[in-house]
Amino acid sequence: MENIQKDGRIRAHIQVGMKVEIVQKHHQRSGELTEGYVKRILTKSANHTRGIKVMLETGEVGRVQNILD
């Protein structure tokens, strides 16, 4: 298995079904993280400085902070 640290700012590191932690827009100041599984990847660019925006299976939307898979 590869021992490469996956980065939530790079779109290629995120796939549908992965377990991630996101920060929602209204939690950006507090930094509160929400854990869930990726349903859709919303950011079109290859990378984003604040994290790739995704929608979780629960319908919550936020930027990926950590990849847990």
C-alpha cells in the first residue's frame, strides 16, 4: 500500500464514498468539523487553497479538512 498523505486541497485525492471531515461555511470561525462520506465533489478545479468543496451523504456541504479513509 502507498504511504502518501492525502491532502483535502487536491481534488484527485478525494473520491465519492470516502470518509472525510469537512468544515461547513457557518463553522469556519469555530473550526468545528463534520464527519461523513462524500456523495458529490462540488469543486471543479484541480486544487483549492481552503479545501475541496464536497457534499456528504447527509446533504451537508463544506470543504474537506481531513481524509479519514
